[in-house]
Amino acid sequence: PAPQKPIEFADASTDEPASASPGQKMVTSSPEPHKLKVLPQVKATYQEKTLESEAPTPVKVTKAPAQKIICTNLVSDHKDLQPIYFQSNSDILTQEAKDRLDKVASMLHECDQAQLVVQGHADALGGLRDNLVLSVMRAYNVKYYLVYERGVSQSRITSGGLGEGKPIADNQSSSGRQLNRRVDFSFVF
């Protein structure tokens, strides 16, 4: 076999189908090269072949900035991921919360460049200090579950508590307080 050479497409984004004339070299993993589109920032390894002599060999794509696009799409497909909610004065994860966190862990395993930011919150019942500690513990328990129960690297998760400082609902009603007892998470690429 021919020696493998690295290639990088930079600023080669186009909606035009990929093509090559006889004698030119082409990188493809498709049996139908006329249907290919060139993606930006893709690193690949290929074996040199000419179109006249043999069919192109498959491309082995390595992790590159193109994975950021894939991960961003994966996360945006799961916009339905809601915050993790807690009972009053509790930092215990419910089964529903664990099910949601399993989806988050799955996304982190698929996108190993993604980082997760976990923010704990509390309602306005209780003292400021107690609510801050409670919000930190809620965020910590989410991180603990992802790391020790689902195998996500600890270095990929940042967690912290904001106490009652960032409510998303009115703390005067029980339904509003329920929405404020939560952990939010966001992905960073």
C-alpha cells in the first residue's frame, strides 16, 4: 500500500459536489464521490491513488474542530434537557434527575471536547448562607453522579452554587419556589 499522508482542509467549505478529473488525486470515503461535500476544518489520513488506476480508499477522520460542529448539533438536538429539580431543603437526586443526567453523560461521552458547567440554585426559604451551601451541594451531587456513576472525567465538569441569587420564578408561591430549587447545566466547547 502507498504511504499514508495527512491532509487538512482549511476554509474549504462549499456546497458544490466534490469532483476530480482523471489524473487528479481525491480524498473520499464515499462510493459516490459526485455526492460529496467538502467540510471545513477536517483532518484526515489517506492513501494516494489516482482516479485512472484504482478507486479511492476510505478516509480515516481524526478528531478535529469539525467535531465541535457535530457536538454542537448533538447538544442542540437535546434542547429538551430540563434543569434538575429538588425537593425543599434537599440535595438528593431523584430517579427522574438521574435519567436526565444519563442523557447528559451520554452526550459528554460522544463529545469528548465538551466541558460541562453545573450551577446549583435554591429558593428563598431559609437563610442566605444555608441556601448557598444547599445550592453548592446540589451542584456537587450532579457532578458526583456524572463522574462516579457515569464515568465522565472530573476535569470536564465545573460546578458551583449561586444560592437564591438567580431565581427563574417568583419565590412567593410554592410553584415558583419549586422551579428555583434546581441545577442548570450548560455545555462549553
